[in-house]
Amino acid sequence: MRRVFSIDVLEYPRCGGPLKIISLIDSAPVIESILRHFKRWDRPERPPHPAHQRSMDYDPDAIAYDDLDERLEPTQ
């Protein structure tokens, strides 16, 4: 935070006094419960997007690789 926003997260913004970390919550269900209580949980509850259809179309009019190699050889 200090490098990007020039904010020291361990310094009180009003008086510049030091702050202490007194607790760390790293359990996802507990974090969700707290955020839901304060109505800050706005994660979308929807399924993921469907995968795109992929296809390989054959074009009979396309140049064959063998023909392409013959045309790319240097002429002498």
C-alpha cells in the first residue's frame, strides 16, 4: 500500500500514531459471515459462463502445405 498509494497501513491517518495488528481473520466462511452481517457481501451468486463452441472446419479450397513448400523454395 505504501509503494502504490503512499499510505502507511500501520500509521493512524489523523494523528500519525502507530497502529497495531491485533487479529487476522483468514477463514473464508468467517469473512463471508462478517461481510454478510454488514451487508458488504456482493459476490455474484451465478454459475460460470458456458464454454465456447470450438470447431475445426475443413476448407477444400485451401492451399495444401505441399504446394506451399514448393512455391517458397528459392529459384535458381
